[in-house]
Amino acid sequence: MTTNAKYWDALGDTTRRSIFELLIEQPSSVTGLASVLPVSRPAVSQHLKVLREAGLVVDKRSGKERIYRIDPHGLATFRAEIDQFWMKTLAAYKLAVELPMKDET
């Protein structure tokens, strides 16, 4: 199975995961995100850059600010990767459970 490490790497940081979770709830600006996180606006901007480059968020200019939101296409691609991982994991588990037990005597 091939994985796209950019998703895993982007969400591997706790602050980026927090930003991602906030954007799932509603789109927001850097200022809005920084107001509820224990990091500066420049730090939020850097985290958003990583999420954007990974294809997980997109932004759109609104006046003087950029509003960030989850990228549905990127999220769907990442979800497909996760689903593929679980399907293979569950199939391997099923095989392991169905193997006849060897007598240990």
C-alpha cells in the first residue's frame, strides 16, 4: 500500500491538528485562529502553510484577510487513504482470527 506522507506529516503536529479541527467547525482567518490558540499569528500562518501545501486547507481573500477552510478534495483523498489502510488491516485481522489454533500440548 502506498501512502501519501504529506497528510500524515501535516497532521502529526498537535497545533496543526488543533487548527485543522477548528477549521472543520468553521472557516476562519489567521487572527481568528490565533485568538483561540496559545500560539502567535505568525506561527498560525506557518502551520496553515503546511496544511495548505499538504492539500488539507484552502484559502480565499476576504477584504484584508484570508479565510481558511478545509479542502474537501484533499480531505476526501486523505480519507480514501485511511479507508484503504483500515480495509487491509481488518482483512489481515480476519485471516489471523480464522486461522486454526495449534494445540499447545
